Amino acid sequence: QVQLVESGGDLVQAGGSLRLSCAASGSIFSFNAMAWYRQAPGKQRESVARVIRGGSTNYADSVKGRFTISRDNAKNTVYLQMNSLKAEDTAVYYCKAEQLFPRKDYWGQGTQVTVSS
């Protein structure tokens, strides 16, 4: 059973930057993909960014050009660098690990990001 722990959430002014970290209790290399999701108050959880084992990434249109996801397999950590933050980026950010065999997703507990305008 892998545990994921997010950190780095904070209160920041619009236009600022934050880097979120997701530390796994075991090797993340075994997972097909790692991803960041977010959930704003009263809204559904949405995908923000995803990186597969080979290194390819994809992003939600709303964060393209501002957010960067990366993974450090040696440290079993995934990062989300967030620049040019906007008030609409305010949400709880969750890390997810995607296992293919057997098919299972692991989630962290979330970290709060608040962007003041």
C-alpha cells in the first residue's frame, strides 16, 4: 500500500508562484503515471497535470504555460511548479498515482492553495 503526502500549499498573491511536492512511501517508478488534480469549493475534482513513466506530460488547458509537472524517481517525489497564479487556481490540490496491474489509483490527502486577488 503506497501512501502519498502532498506539501507546499500556501496563501499567495495573484501572479505569484508555488511548488507543490508529492512524496510517495514507495517507488513511483512502478506506477504508469503520476498526476495532480484539484478541487475548488462547490466544484468537481478536475485533472490539472499528468506525467507518464516515460516522461510525457499533459495539462489542463487552464494551466498550460503556467504549471509544470515533473517526477524525480530517485526521490519518489512528484512536483507541480505553479507560476503566474490566478484567483481561480484556488483549490485543494491532490496527488494521484496510477497503477495498471492490478488497476488501482492511490490518492494523497491534499494540500490547500489559496490565491488572493
